Amino acid sequence: MHHLEARIQRLERSRSRNWLLILAILSGLPLLMALAGTGLIPSGDSAVSERLVTRSLVIVDESNRPRIGLGVDEEIGSSIFIRDETGRPAVSLAALSSGGSISILNDKGQQVAVLSTSGTGDGQLRLSDSQGRTVGRIGRWAGEEKAGIRFYEHDDPVP
């Protein structure tokens, strides 16, 4: 009879261990599924999407400051703003109805160099001082017959 009691005790311990194992698996299964959903456990799906559709996109740095902004604006058109470490726009690219432009901005947000298309469809470059006044330009502006290079004194009228 002693042998039978020992066998029953082993069977009960084995059954308890099996239940503990099943309970641990069932408890850990939601955690494993959550980790797989966050991408910590690789799945068969690639993390690269073929296409992303959005109206705007902002890329931020480690401090959550906007550094690159892509978007569409009714007044500006399609644009990309590249910002410095403080979040100030430093470079902008825009696709306008009349063409495109690339602008370099100073610390006040004023354009100091602009490469764009003119109203005539020609390319133009405009340089400005820190006050936003044009100091030089290259190209052909609307209303002019020929392209040219022109420098301005601050007291000259600037078209």
C-alpha cells in the first residue's frame, strides 16, 4: 500500500506541475502577442510599406522638435521645410503653380536667397540682406525683355 501512496503523490505533483506550466503559457501568450504586434519579435511581414498616404508629415528629433515638415498648403502649394536644431525653418522647397522655388531663410524667418522661376517662366536668383531688402538678382523678371544681373543699393527702388 505504501507503494500505491507514493505513486499517487507523484501523479498529483506531476499534475500540479503541468497545470503551472499551462497557466504560465496562457499568462505569457498575451505578452508574446503584444511584443509581436510592436515589432520586437519579427514576423513574416516586412516593416516597409509600399505606399504611405497622408496630407502632411513631420519628422522630429530626439527632443521631439520638428526638423523636417512635408505638406500641402493652399497658398504655398506642396512644400518641404527643413528646420535647424531649434526648430526654426532654415531651408524651404516649394512646388508652386508657376514652378518651384528653393529658399534659404535667416534666423528671423526671412528669405535671404531664393532660386525660383519668374513670372516669365525663366529661372531667377534673388539675394536679400538681413532686413529682407533685395541686394542682387540674376534672371529675367516679368515685364523685362532680357535677362540680366542687377545689384541694388539700399536706397534704390527694388521691383
